[in-house]
Amino acid sequence: MGRSWRLGRNPRPGCQLSRYSRFRAKNRASSQYKPFAVCRAKGILELGGEFHPSTRQAFTAAGMSKFALDKFLALVERSSLIEADRLAQVVNDWKRRASLSQLDDARYCADHLVDAGLLTRWQADKLLAGRHRGFFLGRHKLLGHLGSGGMSNVYLAQHTLMQRLVAIKVLPQHRVSDRSYLARFHLEGQCVAALDHPNIVTAYDLDSDAKIHYLVMEYIDGSDLQAIVTRYGPADFHTAADYVAQAALGLHHAHEAGLVHRDIKPANLLVDAHGVVKILDMGLAKFAAQPVPAELADDAHILGTADYVAPEQTVDSSTVDHRADIYSLGCTLYF
């Protein structure tokens, strides 16, 4: 009986060295090869390696097992996320160093592409789930999911030519058929585009790709006040006063442009790495001097967020003015 061979740190008895030698002589790096059943390990530790924690967690939650390498690489090519020559170079280099067990599982290859900076973890997880579409909107490549709101999803993206990071707000497709949601989404884009102030998030573009409507905005690397207070507790009064003063400057600019935000709250005030406050989410904003569009006939029933809304806004939100925003900003300071 020939000698047994090893997979990583854990010996797997019963596999003959002669079989493995014949395989290596035939084609060491071939991704077409399917390891002998007798050589299959029963768990990750027996394979002598670990998946990236987020990959392992995602697949455990989804109840998914190993993903074929060939299928994964085909999805990567079809996604157009990585140039074909670059993908082949990086994958071939990984194959030369990968163990036999890793060649049988695409999750190891996905981790390598993420570590190499060619895929984001979000992209890799989508590809491992069998998806190759939906990574591009116009000239923007989606990098990850930033969050979801009542009527939209927000993604981190990068302009394919300018390499600029942006935040893209996408209206869900099931909302497109609702004229009121689409009209409000377009109004939000118009509201943000009408403003230009360092304390208000900047809008770059409002567009649609097939049935996908999206708003391209400035990406702010930071956290909102609600998340900051939840994590670190209430700010000292100097810091709190500074944040609210910055927000007040942004609101003053909006009010001078005839715009009422109607949803000022801690979650809509973003603080970047330099301590600059940015007002975001104009989803409920309106121009005070303009008539309400026909598609938004039920505008009076939009209340905002209960803990911060002005009393008059609970009666008829379509008639409120800048004073409602000032009231909400005071409630934000109290928070």
C-alpha cells in the first residue's frame, strides 16, 4: 500500500500518493479537474484552511455549500468587473499556490480576488450567489450596499472613467409603477440639484437605466448623528452645538432657495472624517413657492419622523415652511 498524502495541516488517510502524482503530471493547474471522492474532506478545518469570515457567515446563513470554480470564473467574466487578461493572470497565479481542496471551491478564489483588490466583498458574495448582472448603472460600477430607506436603496459606486467614489440612490423597480413614488424621487433630485453648500450633500446626476431610476450623489465617508450617539453616547455640549450650527447653515441656504426639508433628524445629518456635517435625504423636501404636482396630491399626509416633526406638520405637511425644519433641528439637538 502506497504512502498517504496530506491536505494542508490535517492528514487525510486513504488517498494514495500514486493517484495524486498521476494527476499532477497530467495537469497540475487545471480547473477542470474534480478531486477523487475519497480525497474530499468533510469540513473546512480538514481542508487545512479558513474562508474569509464574512464569506463563511454569508454562506452558512444561506445554507450554501461549495461553489464550483469554473462556474464562478465564468460569472466573473460575464460580469465585466475584471478585465479578462487581468483575471486570467491573477487566477493562474493563485492556482499555482492553491491546495487541491482550494481548487475545488470557488470561495477561496473569491477571497483571493478580494484581497487583490479586484473585487469587493459585496461583489464577491453576489457572484458566489450566482449573479453576474446589476453591477453597473450607466458609467458607474457598484461596489457595495450602504443602506436602505423607506423608498430606496443606496449603494457605494465608482465612476468607471473618473474613478470618483459616489453614493447612488436607487428607486426599487416595484416602486417605478407607482407614479407618486417616481414623482417624489424626481423631485428629490431636483431639490438637491438646486442647492450648493458645504453642509448639504451634492447631487451629480439624476438618470435611469432601462427601468432603474437612480440619483448620483456625493459620497461621504462618515456616520450619521444617530449612529454616533447610539455607539458613543451623547456628545459634549460644545460638539453638539457645533454640529447643529453647521446643519443650521445648510438649512439656511436651503430656505433661501425656497426649499423646506421636512425630515430633519439625527439620521439625516452625516458627519465626515473631518467633523463636517452634511444634510442628506431630500426625500420629503418641497419647494415652498411651487404648487404640489398632481402625482403628489396626497402630500399633506406625509408626516416625516414622529419624534422630530413639528406639530403643524402632523396636521398638513404640504403647508409647512422653514419653521418646521428649525423645530426638527431643535429636537435633534435634544437627542
